[in-house]
Amino acid sequence: MNNPFIPIIANEIKARSEQVISAIHLLDEGNTVPFIARYRKEVTGSLDDSQLRQLEHRLGYLRELEERRQIILKSIEEQGKLNTQLASNINLAISKTELEDLYLPYKPKRHTRGKLALEAGLEPLADSLWSDPQQHPEQLASDYVDTDKGVLDSKAALDGARYILMERFAQDAGLLTKVRQYLWKNAHLVAKVIEGKEQEGAKFRDYFDHHEPIASVPSHRVLAMLRGRNEGWLQLGLNADLQSSSTLVEQTVKMSRGEQIIVDHLNLRLHNAPADSWRTAVVNWTWRLKIFPHLETELMNTVRERAEEEAIQVFARNVQDLLMAAPAGMRVTMGLDPGLRTGVKVAVVDATGKLVATDTIYPHTGQAAKAAASVAALCIKYQIELVAIGNGTASRETARFYDQLQKDYPEVTAPKVIVSEAGASVYSASELASLEFSHLDVAIRGAVSIARRLQDPLAELVKIDPKSIGVGQYQHDVSQSQLAKKLDTVVEDCVNAVGVDLNTASVPLLTRVAGLTKMMAQNIVNWRDEHGRFQNRQQLLTVNRLGPKSFEQCAGFLRINHGDNPLDASTVHPETYPVVQHILAVTEKSLQDIMGNTCALRNLHAENFITARFGVPTISDILKELEKPGRDPRPEFKTVTFIEGVETINDLLVGMTLEGTVTNVTNFGAFVDVGVHQDGLVHISSLADKFVDDPHKIVKTGDVVRVKVVTIDLQRKRIALTMRLSD
């Protein structure tokens, strides 16, 4: 990679050039972002995972740019048109748009009207009229009439000359840059309803006659308008500019701002000379037929890409919050997947997540007593500690059934928790679920998933395509490949931030660990099946296809509880075990004595244990981990309590204060489940008693919040909420 790009990345991620160079070397050597972020801080100057992800993404873009640059240079050189200045401009380009603008005049073209006019010998006519407007166009053009070349009359000659100049000017990189900058600053995105579609497209009525600056239109509105267009209800376009009087032409001539930019750039002077009308038409054609359509398409794509990128970021943050939600922990849990006519599916999983019992009950079809007896028997037999109830259809009815059950059976004390079902049905019908529970009905698998995601959301949700979790903003309207790539990195970062129990983790969970492939993950599970528990991390090297490099990347993120070495249950990497041994020798304490002993560790200073390989950042991390070994970075588990009697949108009243769970956070606010089967929206302006520029700074997916009902729209099934309870 060329050195000029290093400062660009350094500036963007707010780092020094040497940090960027070191990080690139580590990535090129096959190291993963989680590994570099945690275990190579000395090398990168402590770049964090978000900086490294940004660097990785930008590095890919710039390398693609460099590849394209070399192709363009070679193409122009082969045409014999590469000069020193052009080569310099191409080498200095730092964006694909700038590069393609420079290449435009030299790009092989199909037979355009301008090219046909060139072949007909009309270029001298074009140049002559453009440079000397005192000539009379029709008289001069008559000399170029040639029926053999397709120039039938003077008008055809003049039109051909216009096409030549129009295409030449439309390929001027400097002009394109000026017009692009003007449009980005001033143009409006305009939406109009297609005539006759008002009724069918009513849900897009907010955009039937809408316009706002493209530079500031929020991503959710862009995606909404694009969806309206794609579904056939809206027309979208750019409003380029208003008519304005030109200072360089007679005041009676009105010229658009776009045309004025062309006039200024070309240093054109118009003074009612014989050819000025023709030259003005050239400018008009250049703007109307070439530059504006080209840049309108380009800028619409830019707006769409920007909106998609922002929507993907929103989705990624929500998925991260959901994956990092508080786990209830290893407690015996019953999962209830609610249903009315089809019954409520029941699954009991033990403290390790192993399925131990299933049932189907029908409490909502006249068999409540029988259903209660069955559930109570399971609760007593397996000493159920938590009951997870899916939040789908019949959720509140099932919750009410369980409340009554507890009154009838006082010995059943396990609290109930409403759990998001998002993606549970996807998992139930997946190949993975078929392999895991081939003997189970698809519906029962959903109950298992609901129970397990209460125990450990991360471990269960990694089994589901993150796009199916349902916390996105216009997720089906964005680039699916980019969305998948971004969400994969989020899942990977979450898994490695929490760590994985090597002896209980599933193949999907192990696959997300830094350095492990799906095949390696399967081989780890196969090893467990054959040999039993892993007793130490070194045994990973005996797993088929898991070599030293993979071991280096994954070992620090895999935990072995109650194994040969207590360090194997921590984030301390095996490569730094000698450092710990040195700390033990200096303090004259055993590992068991020092782990978790704040008093013993408080007076130790990282700089006293520096080695040739490991510096203060790594030693500091080791000391922190020894103080709180295996600490889970996720928050403490909390549950939400829904108000009795408020079960549908019809039960809501304006001014009612409720407790709910944040299900989705967007750029315009947060959606909250208050237990009525229809999430309410807390607009960004109602999130706090202060100005909020980013909802994610106030709430995140999974948060338990208190809200007040502001408005209820029964027809559109919309609920407006506020977290400003004093309003």
C-alpha cells in the first residue's frame, strides 16, 4: 500500500501513522481484529476494536482504489495519452469518484452522437464557433454538409458540433467537481406521488409532496422514500436549482445556476455575438442532457449509500446491545412459546442449557386447569428458577395464566420474564436446530430457544442469522451483503468480548471466536465427544486442523472453568503465563492466593514487570484480570413488569405511565414494548429533558424503561410515548 494513504487512515481513526502501519502489518499477517485489539496493544499503541474495524474497512477501500488507479494509468498509457500532469493528478486522487472523473475522457466509449460527429469531421466547426463567436453558425456550417458522412444540412452540422462540445465539457473533471459540490450543498431531494396512486400508496402520504436538502435528509426518510418509489407509489428526483440572472450575459437572459457554473468554469463571455445563441445552446445541452442527469444519478446513489450505511450502523448497534444484554445466568429455566388454538409449547432446560423436558398445553382453549397442573408438576420436579415467556401472540394471556397458576400452586415460585421471540422461528426451522433436536417438533424448538436466550442471550442468538433478529431500520432495503458483513463483525466482537466456555459452547458460538473456522469449531466439539472435557488450553493443539496460528488467535477468548490451570478461565493469554509466574515469584504468593485478591494486587505496578515482548498495556490488563478473573462485561440482569389489565392497544389511555423494554433504537427515536403486542415510539425529542442528537446515547436495545402514553392512533396502530415523565 502506498505511503500517502497511511496519513489518511491515521487522520480518520485519530491515530499516529506508525500505529496504522503496525496494525496493517498485523492484519496482513493473518491476525484477527479481536486478537490485535486485546493482545497486541504494544504493537498498535492500544488501538481499540472500533478503530481497527474502521482501519480494516478503509484499508480495503484504498487498496481497491489503488488497483483501479493502476488499471486506469495502464489504459491511458496504452492510448498514448498519459502525460506528467495527468499521471500526477491520477496518483493524487483519494476517492473512486475523483479517479473516475479523471478517467472519463479516456474511457473507451460506445458510438455516441459526439463520437459520430467527430468521425464526420465536425470538430473544426465546433472549435471555430466556440472560440470565435463573431462567425455566423449557419454560413460556417454549410461548408461541413456532407451526405456521405451523414451530415445532411447545416442544422445537422451544428447539432453534431454541439454534441462534440457537450461531451467534451461533460468529461471535464474540474467542472464535474464544481457542479457536484454545488448540488450537494444546494439540491433538494424531491418526492411526488404518482398520479392515481394516492389511495394505494396511502402509507407513504407523508412524501406525496415532499422535498428537503440532500445533504441533510435523515437516512430513515431516504429509505422510506426509496421504498415508496420501489413499490410504485412515488417519483423521486433532484431539484437542481432555481433560475438566476447571469452577470456575464445580457440581463434579459435567464440561466440556471448549473449552467452559470459551466459558463464560469469555461470562462465564457456572451455579448450577443452571431454565435452566442449557438454557444448558449451548447451550455444548455451540456447541463440538461449530460452533466445534470449524470450527477443526479450519482448523487442519488450517494444519498442512498449514505442512508444504507447509517441504517446498517443502527442495526449493528442494536444487535450489539441485544447480544450484550444481561444474561439471567445458569439457572434451570422453563420456556413457554405462547399460542392460542395451537397451544403453548413448553420446554425445560437445565442450568447448562440442556433440554430435559417438553410438553404442549392448551390453557386458552378451555383446558386451563389441566395445563396448570402439567406446568406446576414440571416446575416442582425440575426446581424451575425462571420462566421465559415469548412476547408473540397470546403472550399476555400466557403470562396471566402463569400468574393464576402461581396462586393455585404456591410452591411454584419461579418469576416470569417476557422474552423477545425475534428470530426464534428462524432458528426452529434451521438446519442447525434440525441437527440439535432432530426428534423435536419445530414449534417445541422455539420454546427451547426462548428459554436459552434468557439464560444467555449471546450464546443462543449467535445461532440465528443476525438479520433475522429484527432490530433493524429498513433492513430489507439496504445492501444485504454489506449488512451481513457488518453484523458478522459485531457478533464476532461481542463473542470475543464476553469469552466462550470451551467445554459447553456450541459450534455456532465457537465459530465466532477469533481464529476459528466452522470446521475447527466442529472439530472441537468432536474432540469433546471423544475425549470428554478440556482440562487445559494446550489440549486445543491436539484438535484436528487447529494449528499454532489459530491457537494464538483463539486461546485467550476460550475459557476452561475448573481445569488444570485457573488462568485458563481468564482472559490472560497463554503466551503471557510466564509473566504471571514472574508476578507470583515477586509477590511470593500462589496463583490461588493472588487471583481476586485486590489488596495483594493494589500495590503492584505494571512497569515493574515489563519484558522485552510485553509492555505496560499488557501487564496492566493482566493485573486487572487477576483482580477480577473472568469478569463478565455484560450488565446485571433485570426484568420488566407489565401492568395487569393492559394487554392490547385498546387498553391504553393517554397519560398512562408504563414500564417497558426497548426493542429497537433508530436515528429518530426508540421503540418500546409495553406489553400490548404493538411497540410504541419514543421520539428522539421525548427521550430526555435535554437535547438529544443520538438516541443511542440515552437508551439501548434491552433496556427496561418507564414511559408515558402521549397519543394513540388505533387506525394506524401507532403509539406515541415519552420518557419525559414530568411532561
